[in-house]
Amino acid sequence: MTIPSELKYTDTHEWVRTESDGTVSVGITHHAQEQLGDLVYVESPQVGRKFKKGEECGVIESVKAASDLYAPLSGEILAVNESLADAPEKINENAYDAWMFRIRPDDPAELEALLDASGYSKIVEAESH
Amino acid sequence: MLNRTSLNDAHRELNAKLVDFGGWEMPLHYGSQIGEHHSVRRDAGMFDVSHMLAIDVQGDGAKAFLLGLLANNVERLAQPGEALYSCMLNEQGGVVDDLIVYYLAPGGYRLVVNAGTADKDLEWLGRQRDRLAPDVEIIARRDLSMIAVQGPQARKKFWQASPGAEGASAQLPPFSATTFGDWLVARTGYTGEDGFEITLPSGDATALWEAMLASGVAPAGLGARDTLRLEAGMNLYGQDMDETVSPMESGLAWTVDLDSSRVFVGKQAVAELRPERKLIGLVLRERGVLRAHQPVQTAHGDGETTSGTFSPTLGLSIALARLPVATGFGEDVGVEIRGRRSVARTVKYPFVRHGKSLIDDQMD
């Protein structure tokens, strides 16, 4: 699967999409869901909480294992995708469509510092060897 | 370099995700672990279990040897073809391995042992043989492969795939085996569903695998095997029991023959121990997933989970836990999941049998 060029990425396998209002949506990448296998549980961050970039903000569990979610940017959680609570398999079906939470970023410069698609593809490639 | 079974190419053709399991390169899943789980519960799935080792025990003294070695009593195997689940204990009463012993013919038995313990088992068997029955031959059958086909439609689809096999195995009772040419067809498994485990020369394995694929049997990996066996309340060696824990504290008292006068390795230690803990089922009462080695707090003292997973059949998380012996069914206990306390209900396992939940009336 190709890595969408319009998104930004972290080295912990989150994707970040800038919305028209300046907020960002966050999910996990196709590669991440593939590594985890069938997802069965998503613990989303609380709306209104603030996180620093890189801070643990949630958990995602597959049949096989639990994996932490990290805030890709510092900021406040504006919304979480409630539909994933009952249907975490949506992430397996289309990881780039299944956003998990929205953040209002504190510092736009942090967004610029994220990986682009080609930078992230190198990380995926390195992990597959 | 990992060991490969005779079906390794077949797994690659099906785009299996291959992982290291006890030194063997084995399929974890072929795309969807949960889909494979449901195939076995609702229809038919098959597993390559050739990493497990068949060990033939032969000679006039074979029965006497196994009577002295195994915690379960091979006297219970009255007719050739009958099978028995047993632990092999050390002198301290810990579990060296769990296995199935098949009675093939007078003076001929076959043990099927776990992959990760196979080398240790062979050494242990050799040592005990030298002591108990020096004339008995122990033959590791790495020339054989094993395929388990499991599910409500498993037997029918196996018969479709193997002309002639129906006549040989249609009347086979559960937990027994019969020969079909140079195959051994056993009505056993590790899923809580009906089905067969077929042991056959490795040269025949790919043809049987492909014929069963053509009959509509879904390939299933070790991931589904684990969720299926846990729902069925079956222990996994190295997780739910090991060399340091008595079978009496691992839910295996029913397999340890303390009633007969027979002397076997570990009997004295097991008989002398007063169990303080026992294995009991847990069902998580909130969202989340139980995993092995999570601390459990009860009104009777502390314990921990030994296996835990998400149960695809029940749609919630289940576990086996080793808890104080006073713990009863229907109690709410605390489980620490990643530093946070969650509530789980103690239940009688198995959780699922033949596709049906067994816990519904234990929850409220």
C-alpha cells in the first residue's frame, strides 16, 4: 500500500492530517495496523486534555498485543472518533480513513518537523529488514 | 536459521505472516486472525502443527515404561487407537511437558509433544528410559508432518479431500485414532471443536493441504490457534504450566493419577503438596484486553493471569489466572492492566465449546 503524500508522519507510526481550520487529525498508519494484526480495542485520549509532543495519549490493542499511542504534536484534544470504540476493525480496513483523535496544535513549527511520506517510507523499509 | 515444516512453501503461497515459534518459522495468520478463528468455530479451518514432535516408544517394555513415566495412567488405553492426555513430571512434581499418548499396538505407543520442549523431552525420555526400561526404543519422527483440521464441517471436508478416508474414520470416537494407509487420523484437537489431527509422511502433507483448501477448509495460523484453545479452556505449556508449578495448581488434577498404586516420576511430590492456588477463568467486565502475567487481587489474596486474550466468539476479553485456592466462581476481582485496575468476573472454564458460549449464565 502506498503511503499518502498529503499526510505527515511520526516515527511511532501515527499519521497526521492538517484540516482546513488548522486543527489536525491523527490515526495510525497502514503499516502499524498490519504489524498489530486484528484490532480489538482502542483507548482514546480524553477530550480537553493537553499533551506534549511524544507523550503517551492512548492505547490500541490487537488480538496479539497492546501498543501505545503517542501525541504527534503538543496541544489540546478536541475530539475523538467514538465510532472506533465499537468497531476498531475500521482501522484495519482503512487506516488512513479511520482518524482516532483531533488536536489543536500549540506550535505550528512542530507540524513542519514531522516526517513526510518519503521520510516515513524509509522507516517502514528499515523495519522490514 | 529457523526450522521449516514441509508446508512452509504452501504458507508462503498463501501470503502467511511467518514468525519464529519455538525455533520454527510458522504462520501467525494468513490475513485475519479473527476471521480464521471464526472459520474454525463456524465451518472448518486447518493448522500446520508439524512443528510438534511425534515420538514413537517401542518394545516389550513400552507400557511399563510409560506407566513409570506419565502422570496419567496408560492402563486406561484398553484398545489400540485410544489416546490419553498426560503430563510428564519431574521429581519435584513440576511439569516437564504435556502430551498426548496414542496406543498404536501392543508394544507400540506414540507421544506427541510440544515444539519448544521437544529436545528437552527427548533427553528426559532417554534418561528415564535408561533407568526404567533400557530395552525400550525411543524414535523421534521428524519424517512426519501433522495437520489439524477443526470445526463443525472439518470431518466432512477432510473426507471430501481424501478419498477413502471416510470409511476408515467415520466411526472413530472422540479422543481415538485409526490408521489410514500410512497416515494416523486422530479425532483430537486443540480448539474445542470436532475434527481430526492427521499425522502423515511429510511427502504427503502438501497434497493433503491443497486438497483441503480446494474443499473449502480455511488455513488458520498460530494466532487463531491460541484464541481457540484459550476459549476452549486448554492449557498452553510454558504459560499456564511449567516445570516450577504443580499440575494440581494448573487445572490439571484430572490428569494426575493419584488413586492407583502405580509409582511414577513426580508422584510423591505432587501427592505431598497441598495446593494453595488453582487455575480459574476470568472474564473482563469492562473494555480492554487481559494478557498473561497481569497481577490479580482477590478477597482471598493475590495471583496473576497466566494467559489472556480477546475472545472473538464472545466479543470480550478472557483469561486463565492462578489465584488463591479459596477463590470461587462468580466473584469480582481486580486485574491490573497497564497500571490501571479493571474488574473481572471469575468463571468456570471452558468459555466456549462447539461454537457456543458457556459463560452466559455466569455473568450478570
